Amino acid sequence: MTDKKADEAIGRAKEAAGALTDDKDLKNEGKADQASASVKDKVENAVDKVKDKLTGR
């Protein structure tokens, strides 16, 4: 499991735990973790595209 996949899974777990316990802060923290994972994925994809352009792939 990659770091971004782990972050996404942790975020989902936190969000679910927050929903079950009615803890809005924990739920929001889970959403933030998931958003962070999404950003990491998009940045990694952009870096790969730039590398491909520079190397001529």
C-alpha cells in the first residue's frame, strides 16, 4: 500500500469513527486526510507527466 493509499484509508476510518461517535473534529480530520491523499496523487501524476515530456517518452 502506498503512502497516499494509506492516508486515504486512515482518512476514511477517521471519518467513519467521527460519524459513529458524533465527533465533528475527527470526521473533518478524516476528510482532510482523504483530501491530502488526493492532492498527493495529483501532484505525483503531474510530476510523472513533466518527467515524460523532458525525457521524450
